[in-house]
Amino acid sequence: MDVVIKPYAKEKGDALCAFLKQCWLDTYISEVGRSATEGLIRSMLGDGIRALVPGRDEKAYLAYIGARLVGSIICAHRHHFLYVWGLYVAEDTQRRGLGCHLLDHAMAGLHADTIVEVSVLTASQKARDFYDKLGFRQVGEEHYDMGAGNPVPSLILQAPVAHIRNLAGL
């Protein structure tokens, strides 16, 4: 699988929105239901990609196989933390290391002691399994508002960059 990872560029906004919408439909309908998933889509994509990558310190990377967008990560490095709030891989390309490669791009240049933090829906067993394999540990819980008054339980997970790199073989 020849994957190319590129930094997000504004002209890819519509493609990223379409990709995220499909990922959310594939993932969340079975986990939290159609209403919550549609609320998330309206809430997160109502202003297009500007709601996710407004251009301050947020960064995004897109993964392609040929011309097809198959993965994305949106994150921000602030102080001693890398906050990840959008790591998605197309269903038919999962379990091939693509998520680890996207995470590696996001962590590039960061000190080994930097903490990576992500919030994962409690119902997202695939995501929880992915982060567990990389040594993430639960440090808190919250209710994530998926839009339209649909709060769902989520877990706050953290792991140091060095630990992730070691377990992912990066």
C-alpha cells in the first residue's frame, strides 16, 4: 500500500469534509445512533472545514493512496501537549498502520516527553483498541456534545510521544 501523507491545504477543504462525513457515518451510527451522528455532522461541518482547522495553531495531515483520500489527522501542539481531535482512517484501509503513520506526522519534531491527548467516545471500541495498543491511558471522562443536544460519554486518553513511538515501532 503506497501511502502519501501531505499537510492539509485549504483547497482540500471540501474533500476533507466529505471524507470526515463518510467516516463519521461509517463509525458513529452503529455506536451512538443516527440522530447523534447527524448532529455531529451538522455541528462540525456546518461552517465547512473552518470549524475543524480554523488556522491558528491547528494542523492537519491527509493520507492518500493514489488520488484517494484515505486518512486524516487534525491536531494542535500547545505547551507540552499535542491535542488530537480528528484521527480517521477509511474503513477499508484500517489495520494497515495508516493511523500510526498519521500520528507520527503529527508528532514530528516534538520532544519525547510531550504528552499526546485524545478524546474518544466510550462506544468507539475500534478507536479505544487502537489507542490502547499505543500505550494511551485514561486520565478522565467527559460528555462530548455531538450537536443537537446529544451528549455522549467519552474518555480522555494520554500517552507520551516516546511511548507511542516505541510501541508503534516508529
